Amino acid sequence: MLKEFKNFIMTGNVIDFAVAVIMAGALGAVINGFVSKIAMPLIGLVTGGKSFSDNFWTPGDEVYKTVAAAKEAGVAAVEYGAWVDTIISLLVVGFVMFLLVKAYNKTKTPPAPAAPAGPSQEDLLAEIRDLLKK
């Protein structure tokens, strides 16, 4: 029983899936770093000079310089810049995964063409019958 369980656990598909999950986590961390440390500050330069991920909105008339200051004052802060940062990260991850899957699919060998179908059993029997009639 233990041997069957071990064979089930160590099949190629399970190992491939485990490697894919680990690689996706690592790739996600790299892409999140790229988006938050490189892409969003560049977008921030275009939209006003500060990192876009630092943009937030607080209800009321009082203005806070940072999200931390607003939270320290007990005010709810809507961090729309961080949300946009997450959306851009999702789009970049999706695009990179699309490229990886596309490259992987190019490495797979195309399926062999189907063998031409021969005559069916009924056709062979009809041909034998016709030959016997002669």
C-alpha cells in the first residue's frame, strides 16, 4: 500500500505541478518588484513627480502627507495608487505567463499525422465476396 502511495505521489505530473507553483511564486515576486520599484515610479514621474503607488484619498477636508500619517490619525485611507500598482502587476504577470506558455508550446513536437484509414471490415468482406463470384 505504501509503495502504491509513493508511486502516486512521485508521478511526473505532480512534480511538474510543484515546480510550476514554485516558479510562479518566484516569478510573481520578481514581477511585483519590477512593477513597484521600476514601473510605478516612472508612471509617477509622468503623472506628477511622485510614485503613483503612494497616491491615496481620505474622506473629509484634512490633508495628510502620507498614508501612514492618515492611519495614525485614525482616518480611513483609500490607497488607489497601490490598487493600480496591483492591477499593473497582474497585467504584467499575465503577459509574462502568456509568453512562457507560448514559448513552451513551440517546443512541443506536433502530433504525428493520423495513419490513413484502410478499408473497413465490411469493405474487405464485400471485396472477397466479389472475387469469389468471379
